[in-house]
Amino acid sequence: MALEITQFLLSAQSPDANVRTEAEANLTRFQEQNLPSFLLSLSVELANDEKPIESRRLAGIVLKNSLDAKDAVRKEHLVQKWMEIDISIKSQIKDLLLRTLGSAATEARHTSAQVIAKIASIEIPKKQWPELIASLLTNMTHQDRPPSLKQATLETLGYVCEEISHEDLVQDEVNSVLTAVVQGMNLAEHSPEVRLAATKALYNALDFAQTNFENDMERSYIMKMVCETAISKEVEIRQVAFECLVSIASTYYEKLEPYMQALFELTSNAVKGDEEAVALQAIEFWSSICDEEIELQEYENPESGDSEPPNSHFIEKALSSLVPMLLETLLKQEEDQDQDDSIWNLSMAGGTCLGLVARTVGDAIVPLVMPFIEANISKQDWHCREAATYAFGSILEGPTIDKLTPLVHAGLDFMLKAMKDENNHVRDTTAWTLGRIFELLHCPASGFSVISSENIRQVLSVLMESINDTPNVAEKVCGAIYYLAQGYEDTVPSSSLLTPFLTEIITYLIRTADRTDGGDSKLRSSAYETLNEVIRCSTVAETSRIIEHLLPVIMNKLEQTLQLQIVSTDDREKQGDLQASLCGVLQVIIQKLSSTDETKHIILQEADKIMTLFLRVFACRSSTVHEEAMLAIGALAYACGPNFENYMREFYPYLEMGLQNFEEYQVCSITVGVVGDICRALDDKVLQFCDGIMKHLLNDLGSNELHRSVKPPIFSCFGDIALAIGEHFERYVSYAVTAMQQASQICAQIDVNDEEFMEYGNQLRRSIFEAYSGILQGFKNSKPEVMSPYAPHLLQFIELVFLDRQRDESVTKAAVAVMGDLADALGPNTKLLFRNCAFYIEFLGECLQSDDEQLKETATWTQGMIGRVMVS
């Protein structure tokens, strides 16, 4: 087979499509018929220095892809397949891979390092392959081993550390790995290639070094080696060394005090004189320190000012030297950076870090930055004017309103004039800064705003003129209008200063969305998002007539997209993006006009036409549109109420498609939400569609392919359906509650150290309680006894949640509410249950002590419901 697999691998890269297809089919057949032999053959190919490099390269890639995948379900399947292979074959594969680390071919060594790490990620957590670390370290401790083997070994150690958890190795192994890695960084002993691999390996191994960082001597040795490596001759090695320092800043912040003076000098020299890649990491070091101190301030005890761990105030101590260094970077702009949002250079990194410093130290930054702004804002050189504007915009979050007010009042007029600057960069940054001013210093509801009846006309006149500027400036102007509108969101009705100008603003935004010079659709999306915010934050009483006139305009535009000629996939994508934006605007209009009885009739009159449009949009089959159109239909269902029944026959097939869309799981999640909207709109009229809907929802819950984030909304949806159809939910109750009980078991196994999984667990628990609440309320007036068999399990689950001291507040509210619903719906039947579950007394007592008024209110109601049962 060895000869054959070489030929297959070479043919699979042939320029001839027929040869390629046949070779790929042969490889797939071999893999499916005999996976162990297939993987062994690939390992032999990769290890054999006499084979062509092309076949070895592909052998490595196929081998890696046979062990790992981005998709979690596929990855689990591949891991299972590997675990089933006979141990002797696995040992041969692993030996071949370790041997390949000594290959003469760089590519083969590199691929082998990656594959070894993939196998390690499967086996080491299961306490298999215990000899791996020792055999790798042997390559490092023997002086006679060639540099190429040491480089490949260090690369492997780095990949292994990246793939596994620090809990998977015992401390002796960690010590040995760190020793080998840090020694590999030694300038006197090793080639640049070995030192680069060692520095990269250290970056991946830092998480493992917790015990070592507790030891002063070990920590200082590691820090010394990193700092020495950060001034190596080779740029790439310096860059990775600074990446290590960035990681150390966030992982071991509380251990940095003794090294900060040296680190300031090191980063300062890099920012001022090193290559950009290195200087960027040096700035990132200070951004990481800011992130740590901002977080520590949030946890600080307001009484004593103490935080745990202690805040060392490094930024405050370095402020007088750090701020000038960062301001200097703002003058290092690139000529085309305003045209490309993906550019990340010194000036942008410096401005971002300056913003973080402002958030860290507050008012103290202002006197250090203002002289720079004043000195540069009017200079001939555009670099100076742009840097001064960028500095001003960067420090607006952090200092107090009292400190900023006089500066912003004085600067606003200047900024508005600067929107006519001859330089595009300056206008771009000025528009961004105006957006920041309106976002952070324009809050009429809390009594503070830089906008007044005296200056609103001038502000809008400048923005309306500048929205016609180049696309990059126009996009930032849209952002400024967005925040200007958002400021009026919570104001008392009839008090928005924007209302007299609303028609003009809407006209300009639609004209901007129609521009064809935007290159990509970014400007158009931005204009529509801003239009949505302008509508959303307006007051219906004042603006309903304007929004009513806008409705047919947007409907007309959506209709025009259905007549677009679609020749290429690019055309299809553009059509989809435009339809998504327009469906988004319609959703906001529907929500706005249906929010009051006086204006709801406007939507009801147009509902037939709107729904017809949405159904035609669905026929285009683009998932982005699917999402936006689904959300808009949810809003329309809410507006139409029971009359939405008229559209259900035609809409139902699309609802089914959405519920079955596992691949684009956001579409599935939104569709589940829309089912809830429809239940609330139709009540028991939804019954005729419930068999199909429940079948899909239960299938979704049972699927391993569907992203887990969709599952909590499905449980909440059970509650919506039960509330809508009442006693008719009986036919689904055993299936629904079984799924809920299975999910509650998953909640009991959640790892408290995994933050992401904890968040998912909270969503899951909350949605299970919401489902029980809906089902109990649905049965309350007709067949409450249906839920009696499930009551003990529900109370056990509530107790489990009560015992979890890390539970989320929203979970507590849902748990307390469902206890009340249980007592309310089942009445005296629960008396014995509550008597045997005394935990509820302590739980309610805890909630009644809470500062959260809503929680107190719910707990009081639940206490009353249970009290009524106990005296019955």
C-alpha cells in the first residue's frame, strides 16, 4: 500500500481535475475501509525522507484532519475513532511521528509537531501517552542532537501546551518543560531558529507556570530570559518575546512589581525605535496592564479601597512618562489608514492604549493630554491635526463629566469647523470624535448634554453636509447621528430636540444608503442602522406621521430588490444584504407604530402588503435575509394579534425551514423566538400548527448538530406554546418535560471553572424554569393534575439551584417564580411536597432580603401562594 498511497497523495494535487477527483475518492475509500492502516500509511509517508515533499506535506495535512475538526460534533467523532484503534498501531504511528521530528525536511518536522500535539490533546487528558513529555525532553538534554531536532522539539512542546490544560501535567513535568524551553532561549547556546521556537513554546507554556511564578527565584529567571530575548538581534524573536510579556501582564499582573522599571524601559525603547511589529506588542503590554487595573477597580471595595488581588496602580505611577510616549505614536499615521478598517498600526494602537489609560486613571490624564492637543490642533501638517483630534476623542471615556464639560463645550465648535478640513484623515477622525462626544456626553435624560436648542441646528447642518463626504467620512458621520439620536431614547415624551429635523435626517440617511460609491456595502449598512436608531429613539406622539410616510418608501425599496437581475453569487449576496437592511428598517417601523393604540391601525392597514413582501423575500432563500425577515415577521405577529392567523398557511413552510436550519443556527434561534411571538399573537388559534412545531422543536433538542445556544430558547418556547393552547398541551407534556428533566441533569454537571459553560448553564436553567411556569399556568384553569407527577422532580431541581451559590440573579428570579406557579396551579396537591422540602423557606428568606425590588416582589407573591396552600 505504501507505493499506492504515495501515488494517491501526488495525484490528489494534480492540475487535472479528473485525476484529482479519482485520487481523492481512492484516499476516502482507503480511510473508510481501514482507518488504522490508512493513518499508519500516512505516518510512514510523512516519516520517509526519500518520499517526495509534496506527498509528505499532504500526508501530514490529511493525518491532522483525521484527528481534529473545527466542528465540535465532527471532532468528537474523530476522537472516538482514534480511541478505537488498536494500541500497537497507535504506538507505531506515534513513534513514526516522533522520528519525523529529526527529518531533514522543515515542512515534515513542522507538520509532525502539529500532529503529535493533536494526539496529545486526545490522550494526555485521559492519562495516556505518559512518556511523551519525557521523550521530547530527551531531545533537548542531549548535547549531540542537531539544532533542527531541538527546534522541532520545542515547536512540539509549544503546540502540546497550547492543546492541553495546565491541569493535565504534574508539576515535575511542568518544571522540566519550562527548564527546557527557557534554556532553549539562551543566546549563547542556540541558533536563532531554536531560540524562536523556544520563545514561542514559552508563550504557550505560560499558563502552566503558576507554581513557578509563585517562587521568586524561578520567576525572576523566567523574566530575565524573556527580557534578554526581547532585545535579540532577530525581529521575529523580539516580537514573540514581547508577546510573552503581554501574556505575563494579564496572567501574572500581581507578580510584576519588581520588574516594572525594567519593563518600562524595554517597552519604551521598542515603541520609540523598534520595528512596527515589535512596537505594537510593546504598546499591547500597557493595554493589558490597563485591562487588569480597570477590572480590579470594578472589584475594589468602595469602603476601604482594597481589591483582591491588590491593585498596584502601575499606570498611575508611570503616567507622566507613559502618556507622552503614547502621544508620540499618534503622529505615526499611514497615508491610507482611513480607507481600510482592518489596518492596525502604531498610531491606532497608541490611541487605543491612550483610551484605556484614560479609563484607568480618569481625570489625571486630562492635563497631560491637553497641551499636546492645543499644540497640534491647528498646525499646517495634517498628521499633527489628526493626532490631536484622535487624542481628544480617545480620552473622553474615564474622566468625570465635570472635568470634560468645559473642554468639550469649548471644543465642539472647533470640531464642527474641522469637518471642512482639507484633509480626509482629519475629517474622518473628527467625525469619529463627534460620535464619541455624542455617545459619552449627550444624555438629556440624566440632565447632561453638550447638545442644546442653541446649537442643535448648527450640529445637524454640519452633519448633513458631511454625510455627502467620501464614504469613510460619511460612515463615521452616520455613527455620530446614531449616538445623537440614541441620547434621546429615555427622555420624557415630546422633548427630543431632533424632532423638527427628523424628515431631513431620514431623507439624508436614505440618500446615503442609496450611494453607489461606497465600494462595499458598509456605508449602506451604517446608514440603515442609523435610520433604525433614529426611528427607535423618536417619540411616537410627535413623529408617527413622519414614520407613516416612511413605511411605503421602505416597502417600495424592498419590492425593487425582488426585481434585481441576479447573474452571479456576488449579485445574490448584495441583494441579500440590501434586503436584510430593509427588513430591519421595517421591523423597527412596525414595532414603533404598533406600540400605541393610536398608531397601530397604520400597520394593520398595510399588514397584507407587508406580509406578502416578506414571503417573497423568503423565496430568495438567503440566510441573512431569513434572519432579518423572521425578526420583522415576529414584530408583525405581535402587531396583528389574532389576525395573524390569515398568514399562517403561507408562512408555515418557511417557519419549518427555519426550525430545521441547523447549519445557520442563528436563523434557527430567531425562528424559535418567532414561534413564541406567534403563540402570544394567536393564542389557541396556533393549535392547528402545534404538532409540526413541537415535532421540530423536540428534534432540535435531540440533535447533536445544532449549536447548543439554540436549546435554551426552545425550552422557553415550550412555555409560550403551553400558555397559548392551555389543556391541549397535554399531548406534548411527557415529551417536553422529559427533555427538560434531561437538560436539568446537564445543569447539575456544569464545570464552575468554565465561564462560558457557566453562562450557558444559567441560560439553560432559566429557560427550563420559564418552560415549567408556562406549562403550569397553561394547565391551571383546566387540568392542573397533569403536572402532579412532575412536581417532585421540579422541586428537586429548584433545590439544586438554591444550593448553587454562584447562580445568576435571573436564574434566582425564574426559580422563585416557578415555585409560586407550582403552588398556584396545583393548589392543595402540593401541601405535602412543600412540607417535605423545607429549603424553600430559606430560599424565599434570602430573596426577601435582596436589594432587587422585582425579586422581592416575586418572592412575596410566591410566599403568599405557598402560604395559601399550607393553610388549606
